[in-house]
Amino acid sequence: MSNNIWIINEYAGTPHHGMEFRHYYLGKELVKLSNKVTVISSSYSHLFKNLPKTKKENIDGVDYLWLKTFNYGNSHNKKRVLKWFLFSFKIFFLPFTLKKPDVIVVSPMAPFPILPAWFLSKIYGAKLIYEIKDIWPLSLIELGGFSPKHPFIKFMGWFEKFALKKSDIIVSNLQNYGEHIKNDIGLDRDFEWISNGVDLDELSNIVLVPKLIIDKIPKDKFIVGYTGTIGIANALESFLEASILLQENKDILFILVGNGQEKNNLIDKYGSNKNILFIDAIDKKQVQSMLNLFDICYIGLKKENLFKYGVSPNKLYDYMYSAKPIIYAIDSGENSIVKVANCGVEVEAENIESISNGILELYNISINQREMLGYRGKKYVLDNFTYTKLAYKFNNLIKKDKN
């Protein structure tokens, strides 16, 4: 049976507009399963590279409705908070634009859209699914330095608890999110883990990186590579400090591919080091061809209690698909995917010596051993984390009777 599904996520994008892509990928696959999918997003996001030019458009079978909001500049602009409330307010008026939904998926950063979505789910008798990709307000407390007693944090916390109580189904891409529900919120509720993954349609159209970039990368070095955002949360200073510990080994070269708010700071501090190479951001379709030039791939996050509930960075699945061994510098609780898949080496987050030792461990094993690690990662991601399979899991949730 087909369903009319609304997905409310003010940061949802497309390959043309820019990040984020989770609901574009899931939406495409849910349409293939005979559903009608409308993604309700904002007309402006600091993550977009191209802003929408129309109110509505269909992209690869997925309908997009861009709710008009305002330009707030970068992610730290205080106007961004006002935009959260404007977007949430406009959800109340969706009945004037869209046909009756069977399912409403709310996947916010800040949890405010849950209130109008719950209201509309009651009017329509629609199933309400609350999806958590980032734990707010806990992220603001642990990463942003806000006090748990701050009035705005308490206000946001009320919305979070409301969402977890009132939703028919709770979904998260964080593997251990249930611990937060039970231990921090104090609710006895189950959740469904549906991670991020890889889109096989996109991976069937890999684009080579420009020759200008390829020529920059030595062919006779052991390449330890990172691709993605260069931000504070990615803990790349620890990665580059590890390069200093290993600079006597002339065979090892560290490469960072991407842009972000921390890039200039890192270039100022480490750019003169001969075993470090910075490369500007590349198109997403070029990522696999870039990863093919690496020997091993690095992923890390800051050492924060928050990440014990799990993480689901897109680059992890890209790395696994590339069949390259992974240095995993994230304290993400038990049973990380890298450990379960046995496709790399886990090291302590922000521990420079641990990171350098992990790199040396992979450097010192044979090429065949590294290839076996990479093979296991690719097989695991294809067996478990393609968006075709993730959407099938999501579709089965939709078919379930309400609680």
C-alpha cells in the first residue's frame, strides 16, 4: 500500500542545492517503494551552495516544498534561531499547500517543528515519526558550552521531551540513542536505528578529480587522507599533531580535503609542514575517486560524552565503500561500525599518540592485510547501509500499526 509521506527537515537539500542529503536519498528509495514523498525544507540554509529558485520542484521523483525564510548568514548568526521559529510557524499552514498525509516525519535540528507537526498529525490521523540526527539541546550543552539551567535550554528540552512522548515512532541514526531516552530523559520508549549510508545510484556515476589535484599527490608515499568539513568538531588538530610525531617517517603524507571554519587556522599552524597537504573541497561525486588515491582514511571527532550515544557521519560510509582501511578516532560507545565490520583501527579520540600509533599499525602491515580490511568494510556497508535497504526498513516502520 502506498503512503503520502511528509518529511519535515528545514536543512534537507539535494545534490544540486547542497547538504544535507539524507532525506533526498531516503525519499528517492521510498518513492521506488510506491510512496509519494514531499520534503518540506527551508528556502535558506547555511549549508546550501545554490538556493532554491521556486517554491516547489520535483527532484528525482521527490517533491520539495521550500518554505520561505530569511538569510541568516553563517551557522553562528543569532538570526538563525529566529528562522527556526519562523519555519516551525509556517508548518501550521501546510494544509493550504499539500494534500493530506498518511505519515509525517519530523527530522529537525532544534526540536520546535514537532508541535505543529503533532497538531497536524492529530487533525489528519497521520502517523507521526520523530527522527533524531543530533541530540538537542544536549549538543548545545556539551559542544556549545550552554548551562543546562539556561532558560532557552530548558525551553528546548520541553520540546524534546514532548516529541519523545507524543510521537508514534522514534527513529535515530545514532546507534545508542536509546540510552539517552532512558537515562537522560527518563522515558521508557523504544527507538528504531536507521543510520546514514551510501546511495548506489550516485556511486554508479563517480567523477574523477581534476588532473591538477591528482598531480599534487605523490605516487611514492603512504597517504593518510581525510575528506569532509574542516570544523572544530572534527578534531583535525589532533590528526595534524599526529603528523608531527610521524614527520621523521618520510614515507607518510597527511592529506586534508575540504573547507570549513577551521581550515585557515590549521593552514596557519601546520601549512609549512612538508608531510601535510591541504586540498580544497571537491564535488561529492568526486569523493570516491579521491579516496582511491589514499592508502588509509581518517575520521575523528572531539572527545565528548555526547558521542557515546553513537555517530553516523556520512564520510564513514563513503570510506567503507572505498574499500580503504579506516583510522577511527571517535569515542562512540560500544560496538562501533568499524569494530563490528573489522575494517580498520579504533583509537582514542583526540589522543595524538594513539592516533599516530594507529596509523603506524596500518602502515606496517602488508598491502594484502590492508586490502582485506578494506574489503570487509565495503562488504559490510553494501550488506547493511545502502539507502535502498535503509528505506526498506523505514517503509516497514510506516506499515506498522500505531502504538
